[in-house]
Amino acid sequence: MVIGEIMSIDLIYSNQLKNFLKDREEIITDSKRKDKRSFKNFKKIVEEIKNREGKDKIVCDFTEYNPLHKGHKYALEKGKKYGIFISVLPAPLERSGRGVPYFLNRHIRAEMAIKAGADIVVEGPPMGIMGSGQYMRCLIKMFYTLGAEIIPRGYIPEETMEKIINCINKGYHIRIKPYKIICIETGEILGEKLNIDNYVIASMSQMIYKLNREGLKFNPKFVFVKRLEGISGTKIREAIFKGKFEEIKDMLPETTLEILKELYKSGKLNDLILRRFEDRILETANEFDLYRYLPSNVAEILERKRPFNSIEEIKNSLPYGFSRHFKERLLSKLEAQIPNEILSKYINNYPAKIKILAVKL
């Protein structure tokens, strides 16, 4: 069965492009100003929820919910024991940490979070066009602005990670170097490398330390949650494309399944699945001054090899980076057409606002 054929491909493309360009303009605007009213409105909503729930602490986590599965819900439930739960959802431009389009847009992912138990879902930074350090800087600044006191994070047990947890629980911080994980305060070498989920925790600790050195004064408590086994986001997405929900029912909460099944049965799911704008990528790669958008070494390579006739030609010309998602993130930067200078200003000014995507009623 083909997932929905209600809208033409051209109309789907047009609607998604309109939203993408709106996000792009918002990022440019947010590099220049602060929306102070949004901060006041957020605080008011938080106090209302605290009073209603009888809780006095703020718990924050960031997760892509692409889509929200039982592992996400498990960590969310562990976090909710400590206070009201705020999910920070990567959103603008709808490109993931892997640099590719999310499966579904932020509004559906936010609905999944609320139905799974989150109290508030707020919009995070545009993950797909940033390096990991840039994104982590924005994320920690957002947590600080939200008033986060507790940060629950799922992790995969491994020897180096156990040492990191012990280090963080003592109030210390982590520094990551190539093939060397170090406790900053003691200088102890904890290990050489980490699983990606565990790497994120170490990176958060490092960024908190760095920003505190810049005057942030942010010392949240981490709550470490062992990640559930047997859950694969890739398998979940593949099964959803085919409408084979029985294959993944043990990986998804009932609330997520209900949302996806309803979209599938209505024929709307295919219209909502997010896509790349390959013509924009080719346009940027072939016609723009690439030094404005990419690292200098990458810009030099692409300008020397253009014109390109396909996305694959561009990808094959790109060098490999430290991250295995480096090439896809570069494609997202070409797609977004946001100059490096503006992105830097956006990061320095972040967060320009607190944009609430959903609230538990």
C-alpha cells in the first residue's frame, strides 16, 4: 500500500519549502534581536504548571523524538519524578543531528511528547546545520534560560561511561579530546572513546564547564538512566513507511502508535514525511560564494570541482570529517543558505526567544 496520495508531489514540496523558508527567515531575525515577552510568558506558564502539579523543580531534556519510542518515554518518566518536565525539541529547518530531514515535523513530534507525559515542549536550535560544539552551546544556554535543575539522560553502560558518571556525580566536568576522555578537575584519563549517546553526555558536561568559565553559573544535576535495549529508530521508521505497525508495537508507546496509525489511515502521513530540497543544494553549490557558508577547506574543494549535476556528485567531493554525519550536515548548510556570519550571531544571541510548541492541559 502506498502511504496516502491525497496531495500532489508538487504541492507537498511547495508546502514544505514554504515552512523551510519561514524557519530560515526566523533564524536570521533571531540573530539580531531578543523577544523578551516570550521569556515572561514562559515563566508564567511554568508557575501555573508547578502550582497545578505541586512540584517545585524544573526537569529538562533534549530529544529529537524521531519518532518518540519507549526508550524516550522511559527516560521521561524517570525525569518526571523530580519535577515538571520540559522537552527541548530540535526544530528549525527540521534537519536532525545526522543532517537529514526529520521523519515528521516538530508539531507532530511535540504532540507525541505531550501525550507521553511531557508538561511543556519548547523549540530548540537548528541541529542539522550546526557542528556538535555549536549545537551544544545553544542547548546548554537554553537549559539555563529555562531554569533547568535536573537533566535526565539515557546512557549505554560501558567502562568509560561508568567513570564519567562517577566524575559528574562528584560535581566534576569532562573534557573530550581525540581518543582521550579526561576529568577536568582531577586530570584523570577516563578512556579513549564513547558510544554516541554517551558522548553527548560528556559533551554536555564539557560545555557546561566552558560556559561557566565565561560567567554562566549553571550547575544542574544529571540523572543517568540506563537505555532500554532492543529499540531501533531506523527499524521503526522503515516499518512506518510500510504501514507495518505490528512489527514495532513493542518499541513504541501506545500514544505514539495512535498518532501514527491515525495519520496512516487518513492518508496524510506521506504528505507529512519531510524531504530534502535538492534544487537548493545544487543552486548553492554551483552558484554561490561557498566561503560564506562552509568551512574554507570545504569551500575551496567544491568551488574547484563545480558545476555539479547531482547531490551524489557533491557528496563524493566532500571530505570526511570527525563526525560520520559531517557530509549530510554540509548538505543541510548548502540547503539552508545561511551565511556563517549570521549563524555565529544567532549562536551568540541564543536563545533569542522561548517558543512553546505544546503544553499539557
